[in-house]
Amino acid sequence: MCGHVRCLATRIFWFSNPLVIRLLLSILPLTAFGAHYDGHKVDGLQYRAFARSLDTGRYYAARVVFDRNRAFVQFSSGKTLVAKLDDENIDDPEEVIATDHQGAVWALSIDGLGEQLEDITSNT
């Protein structure tokens, strides 16, 4: 059994050591972070979609690429948008909710998300 001061010093070392902090931060991306649907990771793939502004109710044709908790949306007009997903676990590909940096809320309807995943997994 160690003395209280020695145990406290050991704890402070482990939780304030920059090397330990870097190691922990480098391991975090290896965990289950990232957008996923039906148990499959969907990050990095491009999907056809419609983006609906919940502020205006307007629909826009778009392409979407997921990256962890973000959706990169490119509209057919050429404009782009980066929005933070409300949840990285996509339950309904017809209603993926995300918020842009200005606070506008978007509902993304991803075309064929489940079908594309089936095609990818059936070829492996």
C-alpha cells in the first residue's frame, strides 16, 4: 500500500503527462467514432441526397460525404455546406438531422444508403 502523497503524485503524473495524453488522444479515433448506418461505417463515401432546410422548408439536390460527426454537403448549384450531425448513428437515412455553423438545421435524405452498403459488403 502506498502513502497518500505518493499515490496522488502517481495519479497526477499519469493524467498530466503530455505523452500519456497524446497516446490517449491517438487511440480515440480507433474507437467506434464515425457516421454509421445499420452497423456499417459510412464515412468517406459519397451519396446522392436531398437537403431540406428546416428553416425555409426548401429542398435542394445534393451530394453528401460523411466524416465522423460531420456531413459535407455539395449542392447541385456548386455551393457547399458543412454541418454537424445530431447523431453519428444514422437510424433513418431519409431523415439525417444536421446543423450548420450558422445554426441552420438541415434534414438530409440519403438516396440508397442501405442498397449501397449491401453492394459494398456483398463484394467482400
